[in-house]
Amino acid sequence: MGLDDKIKHGAEEAKGKVKEGVGNATNNDDLAAEGKADQASADVKQAGDKAGDAAHDVKDAFKH
């Protein structure tokens, strides 16, 4: 995975945390739920990044 994807996914998670916090602070349940959904989406993407990195590492190990 590219560094730019990892940065985007981290930013998406941070944005979700902010939305959730603002939603909780303002008693806006919809915004808080949207923030949690953003975080869950980012978590899935980050897991994909990690799996891709692991596959790349395995591939590199067999090259040597």
C-alpha cells in the first residue's frame, strides 16, 4: 500500500473521531453515529493496508 493511502485512511479515522466527539458534545446522535461509521470504514481500510504490507513482506522474503 502506498503511503498516501495510509495517510488518507488515518485522516478519515481522525475525522470520524472529531465528528463523533462533536456529535456527543452537541447531543447530535446522527453526527456521532456518522463519526463512528467513518472510523469503522477507516479501520477496515487500515486492515487492508496492513494485509497488503504483510503480503509484500512475504514476497520480499522469498526474493532473498
